[in-house]
Amino acid sequence: MKMLRKIVLFGGICIAVAILYVKLGTSSPVSLPSYSFTDGGNFIIAKGSWLSDTKLSDQAQTVQIHCQQEWGYCIETIASIGHAGGNMLTIWTEFWRIKEWGEDKISFRENNSAMCVNYNYSIDRKNQTITSTRTTKLPKIGCEEISEAPIFSHLGDQNSK
């Protein structure tokens, strides 16, 4: 577990430093890392940005997903400008339980931490893609502003939009 914490901390720090360097070190808009995908057999590491035809709340964001078969979890580390409002850089980590680990597909799901929505993820190992589907939970007080339409997104290269 100590190794897991070190990986999460290191990944998060790297993402935050990269965004801060670009954001504060230049007068140009933020430049985000390109999409990358590594399949090591018993692990997957992907980096990129969540892209969707639906407008996402965090336009300047970068993500690293690390799935380890033996852990039974995928770890998603996100760095985003504007998530907490304004130009503040926010970084957080989510742990997602793996539902299926197959030769062609890996699927994992949200951990019930979100009050209003569910997230389900799928990794297509052959095509080296990661997709996400956000669906709305049953109507709850405080969730009225959340659209009931599902949101489909994929991990990709924000710079080539």
C-alpha cells in the first residue's frame, strides 16, 4: 500500500507541476500533455484529457489513469484549472474498483462517492482507448441541476481538438 501511495502522490505532483509551469511560466494558454497509452499485461497507464461532445465543466484538465490487476483498482489522478472556480489549480485522486479484467477489455466503475451521478469506464486494449459514461442516479434532493442525459467521453489529446 505504501508503493501505491507513492505512485499516486508522484503522479499527482508531476501533473500539478507541469500545469503550473505552463500556466505561470508563460503568457500563452495552458498546454496539456498528449494522449498516451501503455499496456503492460497486468497494468495499464494512460494519460490525456477527458473529451466529449457535451461541454464538460473542466475545460483545462489532464488525467492519468493507472490500473493494476493485482490491486483490483484503477487510480485516476486529475489536475484541473477552474474546477473549484476561477483560475485555481485543483488536483484529486479517485480509486475505481475493477469489474472485469480481460484480454480485450477492462471495465471499472465509480466508488459511489458522487451523490448525483454514476461513472462507468471501459478500456479497449486492442484500440488503446478509454471511455467513460456518466449517468444520473435516481432523483435526489440537491441534484435538480444535473442533466438526466448520459454524458459520454473518452480520454484523448486536448491539444488536437
